[in-house]
Amino acid sequence: MNSTTLSVANTTMMAPSAPPVPFALPMMAIFSVSKTPQKTVAHALDFDLVAVGATEEEAVRKLRTSVKYHVEFGMRYGYVFDILSSAPKEAWAALTTDSTLKIGKPIMIDNCALLTAIKDETGTSSLAA
């Protein structure tokens, strides 16, 4: 059994380490983009992360960076069960069979490409690959 030494209040204890957990990213991350008069909001539905920008390009760029660092941090420090956190049902409900998704640039994470699909609710997307 693997163990890690913990020091709590000058007392040393041996705590069991969990075995490595296999983790696989989804093949594609779905981004939803919406615009208000003041800002553009991009939402990564698979990770429930949100970024805001003045333009669609800025919001999506920030969201791509957030997803990359979120996944890398979780993988590096063993938080694999917390990486995927689905957005609320209401956010997913906006995706219908009539929704048009545009393929965005992939996010490179540890030599793997996480593809992105963008549901543009603004009607003016210029983010297609």
C-alpha cells in the first residue's frame, strides 16, 4: 500500500494514498456564447466554466485558457474527479437538434487535442476553424 506522511500539530501520521485513477477527457468540449449589450459570455458546458469579454473572441480566448489550466491543474494534483463538472440542465437545454455548432480551435493539453464546438447564440460568430 502506498502511503503519504502527514504532519498535523507535531504528530506524524501515515495516510494511505489512493491508487491512480484513469482519466480521459471528452473528445470535444461544448462552448455556448451569448451576448448582452454590455458583454459577451462564453460558457464551457462540460466543465461549467464561464468567461466574460467585451467581444466574442475575447470571451472564448479567456474560456479556452481557463479550460486548459483547469484540466492541467486537476490532472497534475490528482483532482481528476473534479475536472468534469457539467453545467446546469438549463444551460444544456439551449442545445437542441436545430442548434448549429461551429468547430473551434482545439485546446492542446499534454500533447492531446481537446476539440471545441461553439454554439453561437449571438448569430455573428467568426470563431470557426
